[in-house]
Amino acid sequence: MLLQLDHLPTGLLELDATRLGEVLDGPALIHLPGRREPNLFVSVLMHGNETTGWDAVRQLLKRYRPRGGDYELPRGLSLFIGNITAAAVGLRHLDGQPDYNRVWPGCGSPETPEHRMMQQVHESMRVRGVFASVDVHNNTGFNPHYACVNILDNRFLHLATMFSRTVVYFIRPCGVQSMVMAKLCPAVTLECGQVGQAYSVEHARNYLDACLHLSEHPTHVVAHQDIELFHTVAIVKVPQRFSFGHCVSDVDICFADDLDHFNFRELPRGTVLGCLRPGIGLGLVATDEHGVDVSERYFELEEDELRLRIPVMPSMLTLDHKVVRQDCLCYLMERYDDHLE
């Protein structure tokens, strides 16, 4: 059940992500008034272990009246606080829960209470009107800060480059917040590096503040020198039947312990990603944005070493075993600057 409020509950902003259940019974959509309308929509804790967004919002509101500060919000803010039960134990989502960023409308997935809740959030914002949407995330692996868009539209790209000149365009996975909100307004996803970094919180806070001060969205083409645009071409997963680890023995797939340092590096053909137990094939499954298995396009075996068949740039490679099982090993990308115009 979604809780909707027109005020901040007393003491809410004093709580870190693990303690939100002391004030909230579950996910909440909080609408705060500002000088301009329609509201900026911000979602945090879509994954319970990605806390930078919540910490950024806590800092942001300190200077504004909803928190007792001296200034009126320059634009109304609608804040969606997501998976607080997973946040309480520091997990992406609990066992038995769906991923909160895979259950938004339009994916055709089986309907669950979480699907219905996201439909309610989307409908509420559609009725109210929304200026822009920002979904704040972290990575578990070593990645730069970057923004993602699901539509190649100059308004979306300008919103993204306000955060970083590194921008990723993707249309899979579906069921993500930014994809459905893009039907209502310019929408971006922020990837704010790893949890626990003060700069990540500061960067997200300053970005959200800048969005609140925007009066309109630029429509001119983003200059080539101001953006590096990438396109996600495949999602890579480890099948459940295979065991894996990093620099350990007695597993089906042994990855290097610094695998995540390959993120956002243009890797040449032949780059070794790991060693495989004989007889298991490629060990990984790569699926393109249309759901087609493209594993053999990107990977090959050479004396039980898993190598890249073609040059490619990965993102979101992670050393977190549970995240790999709950989501994926990584994404594969190509440069996409030719599509800016």
C-alpha cells in the first residue's frame, strides 16, 4: 500500500536509510510545495543498498522550509522513497521481493503488489503533472558517475549532462522508473558511484538543487564536446547453474579480483575476463535489447579462458556475488555519439 503525504513526517530526515521503518510503514510518495509547478519527481532507495539518493535529499532539504530552513523550495518536489525494508538490512531487495526498478508499468511482467504500487505512483504524477524525473542509484562496482536516458531527446540529454558528460542510452531492462516517467517528462537515472562516498552525496545533492532551480528544458542539440554518449547493447548474466568467484578455486567461473576496473574502458578483442571449468561452454549469457542471445558475438573460449571476441566497453561489472545473482554481471556498450543529432 502506497502512503501519500503533503508534508515531511516529523523526524524523517534525521533517520538514515536503515531506520526509515521507524517512521514509515512502507514506500511513501511525499509532495512538497514550491514556488514553481509542476513538481520535480525524485525517487530514492529503489534498491535498498543504494543510499546516496536518500542522503542527498536529507542534505538538500536542510536549507529549505520543509526542513525548517530559510528558503522556499524553488520548485515543488515529489519524493518517492522506495524499498525501506531492504534498506533496513542493506540489501538490493529482500528474498521473495521483486526488484523495485523492474516493476514499473509497461514491461508486461506478472502483476504483484509492487507492480500495482508503481502504477499508483505513475498515475499520481500523471494527474499532478511533472517537470522532470530523477531516479538516484549507486553502483556496487568501480564506475564513474554517469547519467542514463531511455529516449534520445535533447531535453533528456541536457538534463543528463547537467550531472555528467558521460551518458548511457538504454531500452533494456524494461520496467525501470526512468522509462515509464519518460512518457510524462524528461527523465534520467543517476549512477552515483559506490555507497559511502561523501562526494557522491554532494554531487547528487547539488544536481537535485540545480534541477529545482531550472525554469525550462533546453531543446537545442548538446555540443559534441559536452557529452560522451554510449548505447547499452547487451546484458550479461551468470546462469544460476554455474558457480563463480574471484580468484578462488573450485568454481565453474573464476573472475579476476579487479574485474570491476574494466568498467568504462574500451577493451580490445582478446581481453581475458576469467577462467572456466572445462565443459561448461561460455559460462555467461549475453542478451541484446531485443531479448536475443548474442553470447557468441561477444565471447569466445581459448584454452578455458573466457575472452572478448570483439572490442567492447562494459559497465556495472561488480564483485558483489548477491548483486550478480539478483541482477546481472554487467552491461556491454558501444559509442553512440553519431546519434546526437
